[in-house]
Amino acid sequence: MQSVELNAIPNLNYNRIILIIYIFAVTLKLFMEEITWNDFEKVELRVGTILEAFEFPEARRPAYKVKVDFGEFGIKMSSAQITKHYTLDELPGKQIVGVINFPKKQIGKFMSEFLVTGFADENGDIVLTAVQSKVPNGSKLV
């Protein structure tokens, strides 16, 4: 994409620039589907404590298997591509956030029982969604 000096474009004043930016912003918003509060309430985002973490050599991309205690919702297994930011030794005891009401998902020979949540850093590596202070396992994000 070629850059253009604003003063090099004839008859382009400040108000037109603002209008172009506004139209662009509105257009971007159209691509993001809004959900209702009821939609959000259907997602069971719950906190759980990692009990154990294991190597997952069969995974296509580097990942660990994690065993997580979600309190009254039980102990569930999942996998997570978190090997860049975490070692197996530091994961047990860490409280994370997971979606526990998705259907189970087959990942190779492994059955994932919940979705581990996280954010991609500037390199695309996953940082776990976690809580700042200890809360009871099974607590719902509100």
C-alpha cells in the first residue's frame, strides 16, 4: 500500500478526513456480530484449578494436556497450546478460566472436555486467562 501525504490530496480538508475515518470505523463494526446478554449468559465460563499437566506429543502443534478441578462441575481434561509461556511444573495450582458447556471434542486420540481460554501475545503464543485472586473452583464469570 502506497502512503500519501494528506496535503497532497486536493480539496481534502479535516472534516472529510474525519468522515472517512468514521465510515471506516462503522464498516469494521458491521463485521463484528453483536450478541445479546442472554447469548452471553449461555456460555459457562468457569474458573478451575489445574491439578496436573502432561506432555501431549501426539498433538499437531506443541501442547499440554491439563486436568482441571471445576468444583461442583467435576474434574475435566483438555489440551492447550501453551508451551511457549508455561512449563509443566508451574501449571499445577494455577487457576484458569474454561468454557465447560461446549460438547466434548476429539483431538487425535484425546477427548477434550472443555475449552481452555487465553489470549494470543504479539507472536501468536497463548497466554492463559487467569484470575488475580483465588476464587472457589466452579465460580462463573459474571
